[in-house]
Amino acid sequence: MMTEAMELTTFHLAPGVTMKEFIAANADVDAWLRQQPGFILRRTSRRADGLVTDMLLWASVSHGQRAARGIVTELAGSPVHAAIDHATVDWSVSPCLHRVH
């Protein structure tokens, strides 16, 4: 049995980039994610201090890890990369240990 996995990425936007611009820059990423094996959902939020949290749910850790490699290779030219302050990125993918519906 596969265990779902949660991918969590936190970061600040690049200087001068608005949340609306960041979301628009994700159009190609969102379309690509929908085509990835094991993709379940994505949610993005922003705290009052500007920290963005991007949460993805995958069918397994291996699905999440494979897709993360694809973001930096297959989507290397995506405008989303310029919208992020890469020095602030913290990324992880971990098995889900509890769930409630």
C-alpha cells in the first residue's frame, strides 16, 4: 500500500513580485502538475509576514520527489522561478502519517 506524501515549500517572493503576479507565473506549473502521475492537489497560502507556503499532496513520496526534479528540469524556463527569492526556499516531501476527511 502506498502512503500519501505532503510536499511543503516555504519561501518569500522575489523583491517587487506580488502574490497575484506569482500566481499568474504558476500557470504552466499548474497545468504541468495536473498531468503528473500521483498528483492529488495543491494549495498555496501567504502569511501576514510574507512567507508563502506551497503545499502539494502526492500519492507517494516517490511521486513528489520525481515531480520536484521535473520542476527544475522540464520547467526550467518557467516564469515562476524568477518570482521566488531562492535564498529563502525550504523544501521537503514526507509521508503523511495522519489524515481526517
